[in-house]
Amino acid sequence: MTYSYYPGCTLKTKARDLDFYGRKCAAALGIELEEIADWQCCGGVYPVAKDEIATRLAAIRALAAARDNGGKLITLCSACHHVLTRVNSDVRNDASIRDKANNYLAPDVTYAGETQVVHYLQLLRDEIGFDNLAKAVKNPLKGRKIGAYYGCLLLRPSKVMAFDDPENPHIIEDFIKALGAQPVVYGMRNECCGGYVTLKSGEQAKANVDRIIGNARDRGAGELITACPLCMYNLKAHQSGDGAMPVRYITELLYEALGLGQEAEEK
């Protein structure tokens, strides 16, 4: 199975691990992630003003490229997934945005939101199936208590993102179960880590992170996983107290469970 893939800027720089492990695991599961050609930064932040057309164009170019190459666009970064999904919804449902974008880009075939934006976790769940994923696990993560950290961007706004229940999500917990570990459900797993406010007020981000980490630890988590590079930064940089909570990317955990690290060592 081959899918168009949008890595995004951060996965080429600070979050290379998220991308590296994601590609390796996909290949081991029989999936080829074909990086779309000449992609540009999606912007990282969704443009809320309806008359901001220029800031949507890079996302629309990527979406149109995927439309012409299978119709599905796989993402890993929570921020990229958020922007691409919401811009795609804009093009699909707002004639003004759609017409202005197509007039500017002048594509051979106008883009009307036909592409389906699919997060890597959704690909595992819906295309591979978590039951089949469990069968592919060579190194079950038995005895490990792992908390899922969703953050904001995957879940909200819920009607547009349609990723999971925004108040009681479970896709990452189901993923953890498939890898043989014990998911730890805690109340702060879908609360904001501080996001971009960390640039203005590190203290606010620190307060948010302390609440998240404290809640996860109180519920018995020994480590956290996330799909968001910004959440990864905040959760690592703003922890306080003794004994930092390990935070890893979802793809790193999958890489370990599939036994790919062991294979590399044996080679």
C-alpha cells in the first residue's frame, strides 16, 4: 500500500525521530509513505480569518497533489494534521475560499477538498487494524504503564477534525494496548500543554505541564507518548520536581514494539 505523505517542516529538523520511526514502522507493516514533491510549510498555525487566502495556499497545494496521487494524505505532526484538515474543510465548504484559492493557484484541475487527510494513528487503526498490529508486535511492551497525551490539535474543533471524542478519546489508548502495554487514562490527557504561549510565557506553559505530568503520575503512568512536536518540547522542557517523566513519540514506541531496534542491532 502506497500513500502520499506530508512530513512538515519540524519533522525535518527538531522532530526527526517522529518521522524516522514513522517511516521505518510503516515499511515494516507493508506501507510505503511517498513524500509529496515540492511541499511547503503548512503554516503551523491555522489561519482563523476567512479572508486569509495566501496563508492557506501551501496546504491546498499539498492537498491537491495528494488528490492526484491516490486521494489520501498521511500526516504525523499534530499541528500539520490540524492545519491541513481544517484548510481542507474550508475549501470543501466555503465557496469564497475555494474560488479565491483556485483563482490564485490556477491549477489544471480546480481543487474542491476531495483529499482525505489521514493521521498516522488513523492509518494504523483503519487500514492496518489494531488487531493486526498486535499480531505484528515482536517485542510486547508488557508491564509498562503508558499515558497517552493528545493535547489540543488532534481533537478540536471536534466536528471538523473528527479524530476522536474530544472529551474522552481512546485511539491512542487502543494503540498502546495493541503494543502490549497498559494504557493509563488520566483527566488531563486532552488539555493544552501551553502550546505557543510558551514563546510568551514559559511560566504559564510550565504550570500547564506540571498539572498534566502530576495528573498522569498520580494515575500510575510511568511514561507518556505524543504525536505533537510542540507538546513534546513543552512536556520535556517545562517539567519540574524530582524524577522527570519520560516522554516519547508514538512512532518510537511502535518501533520498539515491532522489534525494529533489535533487528538493527543484530545487523
